[in-house]
Amino acid sequence: MKNLAKLILFLGLSFIGILVLGVLLALLSDWASTALIFPPERGIFEVFNGNLTAYLRSSIPVAFYLTILLGLNYAVIRRILYPAAFAVILLVIIALSGAAYLSLETLNRTGFTITLKGPPAELAKPGFIGNQRVFLENPYNPDAAMVIVSPGQSLQYQSQGSSLTQTRLPFFAEQGRFFSTIDRDISHSSRVFSAWFNSGLVSYGVYAGSLAAFLLSLACLVNISFWSLANLFFGALAFRGVLALENFLNQPHIHQILASFAGNFFNERLISPLIFCTLSILILLYSGLVYLARGRISDG
């Protein structure tokens, strides 16, 4: 019981910590994207408003997946019986994620936003160099004199040029395809989670519970070796595959195809939860048979 209480505490702290970290990273990303647009238009970027509810909503699926992964790893390290860890993590993660969405509704009603002081209205002064142009006068003046700088060519003076246009500063390269696909799948998962929660607490419990059961059934990958860090890495790869599968199953055209096969046997909205439950049952049966087979071999 003591280990289970510690597991519940660990799950709660992990979920809250991941949510806070996700909100801070989302805020930093949006703030950086705003700051990279140079120069800012006058009067537009006086303040930067961050919608806390949007950041929280996008972070809940991340916290959902990572909390289950960390909880399974913690249960393996603490040698908690798998059935007990399965039940505890399943109930706690549904309660935590549901409470997070209920908190979102409260924040939406209050309209809470984060306000950060922005840059000055006019950062560009005479002498500013941008887009292969050197502005000799006020860059915001559409008739400002400038010098055109072209590679391999001599300087060209223009007494009347075009006004300064906004440019995204190339401070860092764009993210790779691997990370962009993860970000896309997380955004799609966030919309799916929100849609199921808006349908009601029972509907959300069905979807989140089936997905959590599927993730928890992959516990065999978190106990595949004697090195905890390697187990965590294998589990992360497996959970990445589940995230891609969730995105695939919830695509509109894929959902329609599966619904055509389902016919009138059950509600088409339950297709994804039923698939998750079926896969989790099959994986659990396989893991149980492997466990029994190993026990017989060791006894023999």
C-alpha cells in the first residue's frame, strides 16, 4: 500500500510538472516567433498576449502519454505488481486529465491571459540594413532614400525607395521532419481529446480509459532489459507509435472506412476506443502466456 501511495503521488507530480513545462515551452515558442518578426509594426506588438487555456489544452495529451510512461517505469523500479500498477495508473490518469479539462473550462470563463511587455514600436532607425537595403532615412517612410546592396554588384543609390517590410530573422533552422510530425500528431490528439470531453465526462472516460489501457498494456517494453534508461527509451518509441496510430485512426476518411465495416453493430464513435481495447486485450493475453511459459520453463 505504501508503494501504491507513492505511485499516486509520483503520477500527480509528474502530470502537473509536465503540464507546467509544456505551458512554459509553448509560451516561449510563441514569444520567440513574435520576436523573430523584425521590425515590429507600430502599435501592434506593444504587448504579447498568451492564451493560457490554449497552452494547457495542447499540453494535456503530452502529459497524458508521458505520465503513463513514467508511471510504468516507476512501478517497474519499485517492483509494484503489474495488475495493481495497471489499475492505479489507469484511474489516476483519467482523473488527472479530466480535472485538467475541467480547469480549462473555468479558465475559459475567466478569460485569463498572460501579458508580457513587448518591444518598442520603432526599432529600425536610419542606417538600418535589411533585405539587401541600407536605409539612409527613416525606414518607415515610404519615400525614404536607400542604397541597394546586391551580391557581386556595385552599390545603387535610390532617392525614393519602398518602405520597410517585415522579415523573419533567420536565428535558427526550422525543425526537422521527425519533430514536426510529433508536433502535428500532438495537436491532432489535443483536438480529439477536447472533442471527447465536450461530449461529456462519460464519453471522455471511455476514450481516455481505452487509450490509457492500450498504453499500459505495453508495459512489457518498459521491463525489457535490466537498464531502466533503456526501458524508458523503448517505451518512448512504443508510445510514439501509439500516438501515430491514434492520429491515423481519427483521420476523417479512415474513420469513415472503419465505420463502413462496422455497419450497425455499434456506434461509429466507439470505433477507436474498441480498437484500443481490443489491442490491449491481445497484448495482455500474449504477455500473460509468455509469463506462464517462462515460469514453466524455469520450473522444468
